[in-house]
Amino acid sequence: MEPSLRIATSLILHSSDRRAFPRIVTQTSATMRADRGDPVDAVVVNISRSGLLFETSIVLAPGTEFSAGLPGVGMVMARVARADGRFVAAEFARPLTMQQLTALGATDNQVAPLFQELPEPIIEKSPLTLRLRIIFFLSLGLWVLLIGAMVFLR
């Protein structure tokens, strides 16, 4: 395994698992631009709806805001959360949508199969008479509890 990939894998496997969104491992090319500087090439190591880990040749300090050009997604704003040598972890200013991740997946065969559309759930309502019976008996039960509490507290 290539040393940079080994480090990236280590970062993924040994980091705490407090993330709200799962990460997708990828090797997608991207373009980063910080502080109105020149665009810099980067390789996205993993990405989720909330952020990404990328490898780049420039040093970015934690807290640095930058724009990232992602294939199939466009430009997104992000902020550096931590940096370790060439590897930079950043969080997006706004989480990506599933459509954006799917668009990114269309340019990278490793990501696309992970985002298959799920069918809409079928929600069946209970018949009106059953719902009215439930409401009636719950109301009746609450009245019995209320009257019982009033009698008991006298």
C-alpha cells in the first residue's frame, strides 16, 4: 500500500466515530482555492455530506476557509478542521445534498453504487372509525384519571 494511502487509511480507521454522516472513500481530483489565491490541485481521500479529507501540496492552517471545486458538484465553501502534513480534514459550510454526492459519484465509480435511490415508504392510514374510537377511549381514560385525581385529593 502506498505510504500516503496508508496514512489516510490510518486517519480514517483510528479517528473517533462522532460523525453525523458516513464517509465514502474515493480518489477524486479536486481544486482548492484559499484566500483568493491561485487554484491548487488536491485529491479527495474521503468525503461525506458534512466534510472531506483531502491530500494537497500546500499547508493549510486549522480555521482557514477555502473553496473546493468538486467534479459533478461545483464550488463549495469549507473550513479546515485539522491538518496533518499533506492531509487536510475540512467541514463544509453547508452539508452536501444526496444529489450532490450522487453527482460526485457519477465521476467516480467507487462512490456511485453506494447511493441507490430507496423507494418511498408506503404509509397506510388506519380507517377513520378506528382512529375515532382510539381518540374517544383515550379522552375517556384521561377524564377518568382527572376525576379520580380530584376525588383522591379531597
